[in-house]
Amino acid sequence: MNRERAAKRVVGLLLFLSFIIADRSYAKSPVELGQLAGGTRVAAVQAADGRWELETNGAGVLSRTHSRPIQISYSWSKPGQPDIAQGYDSIHRTAHGFEGTAAVAGPGKVVFHVVDLWTTTGLTLSLARKLTAAGQAQGGFLSSIVFSVKGDNPRSQVDFFAPGMIYGGTAHLSDLAIGGAATYRDGEGKVRIREDRLPIPMIGVLFHDGSSITVLDPAPVGETTAADSHDTQATTTMIDKRFQFGAVGADDTSADLSAGYWFPGTEGEVTYRGDTYPGGQVHGWRRRYHPIEDGLVQRYRVDFRFGAEDRSFPEFYTNDWRWAWGILKPAVYPQDIALVRQSMVDMLAGRVEMMPTRTGIPYWINWQDPGSPSFARVAIMGFAGRNLQAARVLLADADRDLSARGQWHRKLAVAIISSFLGLKMDPPVGEGFDLFTGQPALAQRDQMVYSRSLGDDFKDLVQAYAAERSEGRDHPDWVRWCTEFADWFLTQQCADGGFPRAWRPGTGEVADASELSSYNVLHFLVLLSQSTGQAKYLQAAIRAADFCWASGQSHGAFAGATIDNPNVVDKEAGYLPFRAYLALYQTTHDSKWLNRARTAANYAETWIYGWNVPMPADEDNTKLHWKRGVPTIGVQLIATGHSLVDESMTYNVGDYAKLYLLTDDPHYFAVARVLLHDTKLMVAIPGRLYDLPGPGWQQEHWSLAPIRGFGLHRNWLPWIAAFHLEGIYDSESFNAELFKRLCSPSHSSPSQQAIRHIHGPSDAGP
């Protein structure tokens, strides 16, 4: 009997063990939770601790990603590493996805209750998280959601896209820029970027086989405090429940590559001080946390886009950007464009200094500090000086206004141009002149003449010449001066088609041989060929354009435009060739130039803010440069390595409108409207002067990251008004009916047929 009982016990135990083994085997099998449009499957897998983690299975290098979905870091721990990384206690399907829940043990008796709702749409896996703290403890915490790809993916073999910050690899990023080479000196690196620093809060990673993962905050809030904003030490740890900004990022180690979202937005391994340009980079962490406080609730959303078929880096960032743009749907805030135009023209005309023997607009004007010089002594061409561009828009206004006001604007414009004609240009002796002495002058203290400065304003003079001639007013001395410069400049073209960046004044000696910015003179050469009928200028432009395209632009590398921040990835390196390629297309009708224009345009627009970054609620609004409550959609980052923004792409309103008409792509119409209207939100107009001197004034730049709402100075420079006005006049002169639609409060794009009948199909190209 005892033996029988013993045998039964053994059999029962074996059966029990077999059920446990079978149950565990079943539990460890993935539970399918959804499938994305590209074929990527989303599943839950049970870890050794019994909790549920997430996996995706797709194609290519990104065939499998893994996430311990609940990660928590504390303020007393090493930054960049989670203190807790675990799965869900339970997971179940919902009508549109699935829900994961967990009770996570925190410090002491604190418990973090997490409820995550996941949905799948198209290529996107979306999270809506609610985290509630139960209990109290010293210090602070942040939470995050991260997906990782196992295996060694060296930084040199993957391309990152963080708009306005990182494009591809580390080339043409300053060493200590966010995402720059210094981050990866030991072969590994972490990149976490505060979302207020990004035009759209997103970061994408493209693998060499075309698979990709992108992280987006689809509903950014961005609120912060004055203390955070003014933290120029950049390594101060702060804990505040008012922080409502996150960070996106990607970590690259020998074990895996991960991409995710952290809330609130601790930033590192590199951050920016915010009070210095450039050179304000800090290799360290700007640490931000919420207090561990009973009842504190974190709410945020994160989207993960899993791509599979991006054939190139430009295709990748274009698809990513448009996906995010479609989710955020940047608002247009209609402005009275006629009132803005009149205010800015009158303000610009009022800045012209007429000396006994010369006329020009000072390089800068200090309107705030009565103890300093009121304006610069010099009048400068191009870049920030823009004297000839200013003259062109004054002439355009004179053609619209036949009154004494318009006649005065014409007199000022002609006087400015006549004053510049005295500068010798073969080789160039300077970029402008001293308003008091007439001696040649330069924009930068490095004593170099830049192709950027000359190409900018010679382009405008040729356009002014063509407009005047079409009205029966010939200025042979204007075009003669342009050809004097162009003929010398063509002697500087290198064998590969590029042009040097800068020369020593008066000698023609090359001072900076970099050819990265060869696109600076393309538009000028194309226009001069049209005005003179001389093919040599067009041929030189085509050679230089082919060089630029082959030297990196075809792979999405646009760099070198800004003369005061040399050879870095920047916005102007996109919008200058964009306009030049459009001109080449309209001249040659070769479709390759239209394709290249689209690539440059798609790059340039990724610098435009598509969301509103709020000014700190506890900041003194009278001291803020960007006023509280004014939307920030439409401003653009300037260059990598810092986080200043300006409105310079207001210059490209007509370019995007033209591209819309050439491609029938309504997205470009939407971009043109943002650049026409939203860039005017901080322009002073009657009844809305802010704290500026009068109608037509606008500050040059600001920051939306620390120091939020402030610029480095408040001086006025001629390019500000010139760019706004050129964007308006060029749009109107290109197609008057399309311009009316752009100015309209309506958000819908017109049909091409409705636009083309105004001027005929020649305006739209073949």
C-alpha cells in the first residue's frame, strides 16, 4: 500500500511538473498584438521575471527590436542609464491595440503605477502613457520608453536624422556639437536632445539596408521655468513638476543601438549653455527630473515609425519629416501682408544713411543702448548687410507706389547702388565701404572677402537691372559692374567646378580654399547669363552646380553657407541651392535640376518649427525678447552647433510656391503659407509694437531652448527687412493669383488649373 501511494505521488509530481513546463513554454511564446503596414509585427514576450516585454519583428537590419517598456531613472544616479527597466505585470488586447499595466517599486515605499495604451496605424506604433506616483521620497525621477536593436551598429554605418541638429553622420558637425564626433570618441555614445531644441521633436535612425526607426512626440507641450531657461551652467540638476518637455535620443553601443523618449527632458552627453554662439557646447548632462511626490502624474505620447524601404538618406528624412508634419499639422496664423509690407518698407527706407558723397544702410543699428554707437560705420553687401537687396525691394515698392513716397524710395535705391559701383571688383577690394570715409570695408574681422557676401547681392542687382530694363529704364553701368566681378570670378573656378570660399581683399589671393559653398554664386551666374546673353556664365554655373551635387548634396549633406560659422551643416546651405536649382531648371528645362531643387527644398524645410514652444510662465514678459503667447511655428534653426532661430526662410516663400506649381505637390503650398504668415508674428506693426521702436522692426534672432525667448543681442540688421520683403515681392511677381491665395486666410491649396490660366503654362515649366 505504501509503495502504491509512493508511486502515485511520483506520477502526480511528474504530471504537475509537466504542466508547469508546458505552461512556461507556452508563456514564453510571443503573443501577437498587431501588425504595421510595412509588415512589422508587434508582440509581447514574457521575460524570466514573468513580466511582459515588447518585441517587433520586421525585415532587414531592423528585423527585431526589443523594449523593456518601463524605464525609470533617479536624480542621484549616473545620467543616461536607467535604474529600473522592466516589463508589464499584465497585458491585454483592446479594440485598437493593447494595454500594458504595472506597479513598479520605487525608492522606500513609493510605487509607480503605469498604464500604457498602445495602438497601431500604418507604419506607426503609438504609446499613450499615464504614470502615477504613490508615496513620497527625496530626489527626482524621469521615465522613458526605448526600443533597441541588438548587435554592433557602428555610428559610421548608420545615419541619424534630428531636424536642424544631425543629418547623417558626424561630418560637418563641429566636434562638440550635439551628435558630433566627440560623443563617439570611445566608440560608443549617447544622444539625448531636449525637444524644445528641435523644429519637430523627433529623431530617426536609418540602417544601411533601408530599414529605420523614428521616435516622435506627436503632442509636445514644452512648458518650462525661468530657472531652467536661464541655466547657462548647463550641468545643474533641477527637479520641478512644471517641466513638461521631453527629450528624444539614440544611444549607440557595441551591444545595441536604441532609440527612445525621456520625460522630462534630461539632455546629454552634449548640451548647449545657451548664452554663447558658437562655442557654447558642454560635454556633460543637463539633468531634469520630476519630484517623487505622492499623486504626481506623468502623461505623454510617443510614436515609433518603423520604415523598411528608404533607398537613400534624403528619401528617409523626407518621409520622416512629412510623416511628422502630417501629425502635428503646423497652424497658419494669417497676417495682414499688405500692412506688414508697408511697415517694413518704410522702416527700411528710414534706415538709409545719405552722406555727402555716398549712401548706404549701416551693417547694424543699436536701438536699445544710448551709451553705445547708434549704428555701424560700414554698409555691406550680402549675408547680413544686404544693401543691394534692400535697394531692389525699395525699387519694387517704387514701381507699386507712384506717389512722392515711391519716388523717394527710388531715389534712395539708386543712390545706394551708385555708391557701391565705386568698389573695384577685379579682384574685389571689399564687400562694402565706410559710410564716412568711403574706404572699402568687410563684414568679418578676419579680413576676408567672401563669395557668399558678393554672390548674394550681385544676384539682387542683376534682378533689379532686369526689372528696370523691362520698364524701359536702362542702367548699363549696373550690368557692367556685375560682369566686371563675374569675369574675374570665373578665373577662380577650380578644375572640379567648385569655387574657393574667400580671398584676401584687393589681391585675389585665396584665403579659404574650401569649395563647400560653391552654390553661393550659382543664382547670380544664371541670372547674369540671362541678362547678358553670354553662355559662359551659365556654363560655369552648371559646372559648379554639378560639383555641389556630387560633393555631398545628393546624399543630403548641405553645409558651408554661413560665413561666421564656417563649413558646418546649416539651413542656408539648403535654401540657397534650392533657389539656384530652380533657376537652372527654368533656364535649361532639364528635369534633373527640378529633382535637385526638391531635394534641397525638402532638406531646408526640416529647419522650420512645426509646433509652439511656450515661454516660461514665471518669466518677466517685459524682459522677454520673444513675447509670451506669440506662436513660434515658422521660426527656423540657423545652423548646427547651437540653437538660435531666425526668420530667414521668409526669403523662400516664392520658391516653395513655385515648386508647388511645378510639382503639383500641395505640401509645398502649405510650407509657403507658413513661411509667408507665421514668420511675421514678431514683426512690429501698427497696434502691435511689442517693445520695438516702431512698425516694421523685428529682432534678428532668438532661442527656444535655454535661454528661451532671448537672443544674444537686439541689434537690427538690414537682412531682416530685405528677406521679408523679397519673399513678398518675389511671390507676387511670379504669379499674382497664387500670391493672393497664399495671403488668404483660407488654408486650402488652389488647383493648378486655377493658377496657371493667369499667366499661362510657361510659368509652370513643361
